[in-house]
Amino acid sequence: MELKKLGNTDLQTPPIIFGGNVFGWTLNEKESFKMLDELLEQGYTCIDTADVYSRWAEGNQGGESERIIGKWMKDRGVRDKITLATKVGSDMGQGKKDISENYILEAAQESLKRLETDYIDLYYTHWDDDRTPVEETLGAYQKLIRNGDVKYIGASNLSPARLRDSLNASKEKALPKYQVFQQEYSLMNRDKIEGDILELCQENNVSISTYFSLASGFLTGKYRSKDDLEGQNRKDFVKDYLDDRGKNILKTLDEVSEEHGISNAGVALAWIINRPGITAAIASATKSSHLKAFKEATSVKLSDEDMVKLNEASSKKALQDN
């Protein structure tokens, strides 16, 4: 499997990064270990998590995903084989998002403990708190990098203005630079990357990784009516996709997947990793069979015609027409 370089770093990732939000939520510890074993065996060595994962599950406090990954890495002795990304800044019970220096420095130590490791390969600003000066945030990361706790940094969900300010501060004040930007992106949601963010990242050699790459499972094709959503964990994420545009995207996915003899999920992921400026798609799985789509996405050769059909079905114009 071809590996891709992340920004201006020595880190490499497969075209698909595994999203660890399922660990401690839809997968218990035993199931998570099984999934992690299979991922490593198949070459998916980049794992993305966050301190807040899986806090939303009943009875959880946050940090569950990190704890499971840490326990697995230690048990299997595979820390050196994993490119590990985690995040800071979400509300972990303090009642607000926080990317102040003091908070970052404390949160990083907590993540390191949960992950049972001495270092984090890629540490993300998860969410902006819209009040901390970018220089303060980057200064906190500088201390972590100098201490060996963190190798490189990334950002997620920043506005174009705050990302621009951060990149400028890195240049002008010799502060660490965000090497990867993570944002929602899929056939269902393209606007958050295409435009200012994409231009900024391309101009500054910042890699882009995408989350909600399968639109919370909608692009697998398993949710085609409201009845399909009943009793599903992702109902609230998916319900608004069941409009004419969403159905047209599924129809186009059906056509392309049938042509190549692969799944809708495989096509949807392949579309992302073949888009300009995108380094990798983040995707999760809860069953071994779901990993088949990862292999399909990294193996299939979508034609120019395939890409055009998918681009047109998911474009703004398609939204307006429907």
C-alpha cells in the first residue's frame, strides 16, 4: 500500500487513517483489540483518536478510546509501528472548549498517561475556543515538542481566518507549524474544505485528512429510508441526508460501484483520496467485513469519467437543482 507523507514531517500514513472514535463506544475493549490487530496486519498503521473520544457514550467520562489504544499498544508491543494522532481542546467536563497554554500542557500529560506512551506523533487542536491568541496555543505546543512529548502538530475545525493567523504566526515568530489540517469532507459535505481552506493548505504544504468521510455511514448505502435509521446510533447524523440530493448521490455511487464490482463505501473513500489536496481519509469500522471497503478504496482506479459523475452529483449545483 502506498504511504503518503504528512506535511513537512517524517510521518507517513496509508491513504486511509482509522478513526478511533468507535473504541469504547460501539466497540468494547475486546472488540477494539481485535479490530486493532486486523488493522495492523493489513497495513493501516495510522490511528486517529482524541481525549474526548468516547465521552458521549453512557457511563463514559472521556479518554476511553485513548485508554484502549494505549493498552493495546503496550500489550502487543507495537508502539513503534503506529503513527498515533490525538487531539486536545474539546469540553472534557470543564464546560467549554479550551486551547490555552495551561490547559494544553495539562491535557497532553493526561493523554500520554492514557495512551501509555512517551510521545504523541501528531497532536491536534481539536476545536478552536475563539479566544486564546494563536501564539499562546502554538507556544504551548512548542514546549511539548521541546520536551519530546509531541513530535508534530495539526489542527481541526479552525476557521480559515484562524488557520491563516496560525500559519502566519508560525512563520513570523518561529513557532511550530500545523502540518496537517483535519476537517469534515465527503460527497455529502464538500464546502468546509473546498475553497479557502484548501487554498491555504496547498499554499503552505499542509496535508489534509478528512473525517466523516462516509457521512456517518450514509454513503455505504445502508440508509435509504427513515425506516433504515430506526434504532441506529447515527440516526441524528444521517437523517438530513435523505433528500433528493442524497438519493442522487447514492444512485451515482450505485452505478460506479457496480461498474467496478466494489462497495459504495469503497467508491466514496476512493473519491476522497483522489481529490486534489487530500492526503488521507479517516474512516472507522465496527466489523472485520467493513475493512474490505478500505482495500477497495486503495486498490480501485476510478476513471476521469467516474470522478466527474461523482463530482457533479455532489456539487453545489446539484443541491440547488434538487
